[in-house]
Amino acid sequence: MDKFLYISMTGAKEALDAQRLRANNLANVSTTGFKADFHQYRSMSVFGEHYPSRAYAMSERPGTDTSNGTYMETARDLDLAIKGNGWFAVQMPDGSEAYTRAGDLKRDVTGAVTTGTGLPIMSDGGPLVLPEYEKLVVGVDGTLSITGLGEDALSLTQVARLKLVNPPASEMEKGEDGLFRLKGGGELQSDPEVQVVNGMLEGSNVNPVNEMTAIISHARLYEMNVKMMQAAKEMDEASARIMQN
């Protein structure tokens, strides 16, 4: 009975873990630049002194879907979306660098430009700082040009260029904070081939219908394993009654 019970128990636990992953995807269906996580089950045989006659369930996140999300027009100067492949570079609180597709930028009172979550956006020269301006123009290559306060409306001065990178997807991994980093650590060099679109945002690439269907499937799998655990209990009680007789 104990083998039967433990196999059912691990199946129920892994079904719950899978539900959490799917629920996280679904919760971020409206998050700018969010990339959905993949999920899969695996059977893990138990090896020991005897033949591996038992197999436990294991759920895992084999990777992340890095395909582009839908693009939404906003017409806002500091809303940017990457055209095709590439990433924005952001600075973490510990000084390290991470990468995101979220281009919902904002400028604070000091001129520092951050993402919607408050992380400093990087330029080729470090964290991006913009002076006060009347007009901002962002080129397709990530260059930022402004018309300063009181200046001629036709004059533009280039002040910085966004740090845009484009590593192979196989070299990137997603952290629990939703940001991407190099698997071996370190920082990437700017890629001049990456292009941005001004006045647009890239939405999440989560498919809500697929995620809801998967959540229902995992819930049924959990219920099935719980029923198997109950059946194991009933079999154990029946065996005890037989031994008493």
C-alpha cells in the first residue's frame, strides 16, 4: 500500500506545482513584455537495490516561450517595443544587468528613465538619464534625441542610445522576477542591428485559452491522484480487518 500511496502523493503534488506555473502565466496575460513558461511532466523511475519497477511523476519548466507578443499602439513618447528579436538592458539593485522586452518607460523628477517596475533602463553609457525636454524622438536604432526647453522646435540633439542586445535564446534563462539573464552570468554587448518602434508596447505572449485548459486538466489530474490516495487508505483498512479476523 505504501508504494501505491507515495506514487499517488507525488502525482498530486506535481499537479499542484503545474497549476501554479499555469496560474502565473494566466495572471500575467496583461503584463507588458511577459514571456510564458513552458511546462511538462516526466516519469522518474526509482533506482535502488532492485529493479526500477516504480516511477514517480515529476513536473518541470523546460524553458520559456520567447516568441513575440501582440503589439499595441499607445502614441506615448516613452513607450517602446522591440521589432523582431532583441532585449532592453536594465540595471538590477545589486548593479548587475538583466534583460526584458517591457518598454513601458517613465522619467522621474531627476531625469532617470526606468521601466514600469522601476528598474533603470540602460544606455550605451550606463543608466539612462534624460534632461527636461519639449520633444523626444526615438530612432529605430534606439537613439534618443530631444528638443530642449525653449529651443527651436526643429532642432534635435542626440543625447543617448538605448542598450539593445540580441543573444541566442539558448543562452538566456528566465528568473523568478520575470527578467532574463545569461545562463553563465555576465553582461552582453550592444547589438546595432536591434530595432525599436516608438509609441507602441509589446504585450504578453500568453494564450489565455491554452492556460485555462491546462489548469482544468491539472485540476482533474490532482483529483484523480487524491482519489487514488483514498483508495489506498480503504485497501489498507480492509487488509487490517482481514488480519483481525
